[in-house]
Amino acid sequence: MGTGAKVASGMTFPVLVWVTKVTLAVLGQASTLRILGEVVISTTAAGRSKMCSWFSNEYGRGCAVAILVVVTVGFVAAQDPEDAPAQPGMRLSVVQDWSNRHILFTNGGTPETVAATQRDPRSLNNWLSRNAGLLGLGRIPQAANADAREDRVLREDDAREHDAEREDGRGRRGSDFPPGRVKPRNRRSKVDWAMSLGPSGGMPLAEAPAKFTFDINATPSCANDFIVYTIHLGVTAGAGKQANLVAFNNLYSGPGTSLCNRTTPTFLWSYAVGTSGSDLSPAISLDGKKVAFIENGNRAIFHVVTWATGAGQGTNATAGAVVPNGASSVVSLDYTNITTAGCPANGAKNPNGSPYVDYGNDVVYLTAGNGVLYHVKGVFNGTPTLDYCITVTASASLTSPVYDSVTNKVYVSDGRNVFAYTPGANSFTAAGSLQISSHGGIILSPMVDSTNGVMYVFSSNNSAGTTGTNAIVSQIPLALTSHVDAAIGLKSTFVWVGDFDNAYFNAPSGGSLYACGNQTASGSKPALYTLSFTAAGVMNTTPAMSNNVTFNGAANPNGICSPLTSFYDGTNDRLFAGVGANSATTGANVMTMFNINARITSNATAPVATAINEIGGTSGITIDNTSASPQAASIYFGTLFTSASAPCGANLYCAVKLTQSGLQ
């Protein structure tokens, strides 16, 4: 148990202040920051707010620094000693990728649990995503009212539009929107920016770009903050032809006033690594200097790219693509084609499993379509080397693995069952399994809530009969001994993960889990569901809200949702969902945003903002900052198909940025 965790277990706010002052005098600033960080993470929400306020007044932004010291000491330092946390005012970088949403660290954990979470820097990211507003990170003081002004303008626009629709009691003349349902407001075709990923493929289905924030303790950086997209391809990647890995900086650009004083971002680099595209999400090292991803050709190849900038590093996703060269380089691992401890070589593709990095041990966990789980060491600080593996289910396409530092277990699914494995020095040890689906309905990895000892699995079918009857969300104890299921519409082909509101992180009993399943009358049309919990934190089997179809447009076409993503900025809790028909133009083709400050209990509740013309629907979503800087509080995703009206150009797949508050 950490010193600060022990302190937080029984001290009131005045005593904590006194202890902090004494510790400063006796131990100095570095030790005090570490202990304070443990206190801040361990204490209650009210105590944390008071502590942060007091420490910020006394020592600048020390509260944020303290938390970062606790979580990142040993992680960033291990990758680059020059980047190690040392004192208030230092640079503090954060990585956001697909994995952050799959490992949860909520409030109220035991001191032992809190201490264990400190081994994973995602616990920092998880905490900051809900408390950046409290800490004032990434803000420009003189622009503090910018979001409020923007929200006021949006509300006024909405009111005028709403009044116009209702002026004759029937809605606008000629409207085909059905009566009895409130029309979604704020439908906008304008985007902050949309950049071409080429005509042959875009960000893969259900996967998300990865974001590097150079310094959360400062104004967002136009030069040093960047986002990485992998590209799914139907053609051969190659220099001067098509990239499969690109990055953009000058992100905070767009129409009107922008932090970067630009209307579009710039390509930081554009690489053709190998010859095939990627079906999965990328991962970034904590110092931001390396990017890992999986190329899917005849078999899966794991690549770690050390990128560079300047001449010769790529200027666009097609003719401007280059092979890493000069100061940039790539290390590749043909990991499914190696015989090692635990399994033979049996080269395979990897359709479902994005790399999961254990930053503390410099390990990456990989899967493939051969049913094997792999342990690779030296991912960012050395040379990636496969040291052992285990066959989970022969020939199965495994989900992405998720490593939990609290239980020291890796959780993974073969589509039907969920498995747990304990990684050791030389091998995996099986630690349990549980069947959830009868027909391979689990495609994305479990969402593991370390603090509360449960996980959540989303499946397009349950275990009834041979093919299932309903899409479900399952709540499962980490011991894999039982499961509680809630139906979210009829069975289908795809159901992706949902997301929690901010209240869940304070106490599951008062929180909500939002899921996009299928409509009760059609397994091929999407619907939103709200799931609630008992006082003991057990998921209720009957949703608090079912079959909300307001985000699917007036015509209610066939389609699917993107994985859902929520974000709390300190004032507003928002839920984002893309909707469309993958590889077609016939779906709703929208990105929507719901306000979830209060639990949604009515299926007539419509999105408060909708961005149209997202052709084919959207990939997974990545969210960056809580910031009042113009164009610096955004969401990022890719479109899944092309058309003549694609926002980045005719017949192109797009990387898109929209503003969180209005989807502009």
C-alpha cells in the first residue's frame, strides 16, 4: 500500500493540508508530490476537489503534477529519462488509444487496488478524462468563456429551428419526419476538417485512431500534439501509391478562429510499412516517439515505427506516401510464424486483435486468427521479441487482449467464451473461462473494471440455442464464475462496445452504461439502450431505456453504430455515436451527440447535435482535450465508405475532426 493511500484512508481535509505542509518541509517537493498524488487518487470526490484547489493555489498546478508523478514515474522515465516527471511546470504527456476505454479505474477502490492501478498509466488517463476540468489542464484563462458562448449560440440556433418546426403545430411543411417523435436538432454538414486517407480504404471498422498530447499541463500544442490513423486497404501499400499509417499535427485547425491559425491540419508523416493495410488500431509509446501497429497481409506482421519529421517523411496518404527512411525506421516481427514456448509457428492473419501495451513491463500482448495469445517483450524500449504464447482456441479469431495490472491477468475472447490468463516469466497460466455467446458474437475485447472487480462483454448474440436470440451486454466477475445479461435488441452480425456516464465512475449504483444494440423489431437496424445498476453494483437485466432510434434518421435505414464513446468535460457529460451502413451509402451516415448529464430514460430523447454526411458511418472515436482554446476540444474518427459528397473529396475515405460541444 502506498504512503498516500494509507494517508487518504482516514484523514480529513484540514489534516491532509497539514500533512502536506509537513511533508514538504521534511521530505521536499518530489516526495510530497508522489504522496499527494496517492492521496488525491484515493480520497473522495469532495476531498479531492478541496485538495486540488488548495494545492493549486499554494503551488501552481501541483495537484495535476502529483497525480501524474504517481502514475507515470517508472513509465515515462523508463522510456526516456529526459521526460521523467520532476517538478511542477514540467512537460506531462498523455497517450489516448483504443485500450483506454477497455480498462476502467473508478473511484472508491481499496488502497491496495489504487496502488496496483499505479502500474498502468491508463489509470492516469482515465482519471484525467473525468477531472481535467477541475484541474484546468490545457486551458487559456482569457478564453475561459469560449465554450459557454459556443453552447449559448448552439442553444439559440436550436431554439429558432425548433420554433420554426412547431410553428403550425405539425412541423415543417413537407417533412417526412414521423409525428410523436422529436426531430433531432442541430444537423450540420460542416466539419472542422476532413483529410483524405485515399480512395482505397480508411480507418478500419470499429477501430480508433491514437492521440498523443505533448503536455496536458499547458495549452494544446499545434506542433507536437498529433493523431495516428491506420488504413484498411483493398490495394497494395507502397511508396508513391498508398500509405497504411499516417499522422497529422496542427490538429486544432478549422473554419473561423482556431488555435493553430489554419483551416486544415498537416501531415506529420505518411508511411507505407510493408505492402498491406491494417484492420486494427495503433498504439503509441508514452514518449510519443514510436508507433506500433499490425499489418494484415497473408499473415499478421507486428511493426514498431520510429517516426521522423521533415523532408522525405510523406506529404499525403497516396502519392506522397514513403517507406520509413533516414531518421525514421521500422522494426518488424512476423510473430505468428515463429515457433516458441507454448505454440508452434502457424502463420495467420489477425482480423480482430489490436495490440495491447503493458507500458510498465514494456510488453505487448497480441492475438491472431489462429486462436493464439502472444507475449512480446521489448516493445518500445528494446527489440520486440516473442518469448512465449498459448493456444486459447485453435483457429479462432481472438479479440484484442486486455491486461489488468490489479489482478495480473490477461482477458481475451474467442467470440463465444471469455478467458483469463496469468502471464509469468516464461509462460501463461490458464485462470478461468466462461461461455457468453453461442455463435461467436463477441468481436471487441472485454471492458475490464478493475476497481469493482467486474468486466463487461458486448455480443451480437446470447447463448440461447445454437445461434442465440438477442444481442446482449454481460456483466461478469473477474473470477469468471457467472454472468448477468441484459438484452439489447434482436441478434445481429455486429454489436460493438458501449460506454459509461461519469456517474458510474463515482459509484456504479448511480451510474449508467449506454449500449448500441439492435431494434426490437429488426436485427439490422441500430438502437440505443440505457443500462442501470442495483445498489450493490449489479447490472439490471431490464434496460432503463430501450429501443431509442432517434439517431438513425427519419427513414430509419439498416445500419450499425460505431463503438460508443462518452466524455465528461467538468460541466457536460456527452455520449457520441456514429451511425451508418458499413461499406455502403444507404445508412444514416451521421455522427451524433447525446447529453447524458442525467440518465436517458425515454426512447424519444434525441441527440442534441448531429453531423451529417459521414459516409458509411464512422470508425471508433478518439477524444482529445478539455480546453477553451478554439478548435482544441474535439473528437476524431474515420468514415467507412466513399461517395461523390464525401467531406474530404469525391470518392475518398476521410479522417474527420469535429468539435465536442456542437459537432461542427
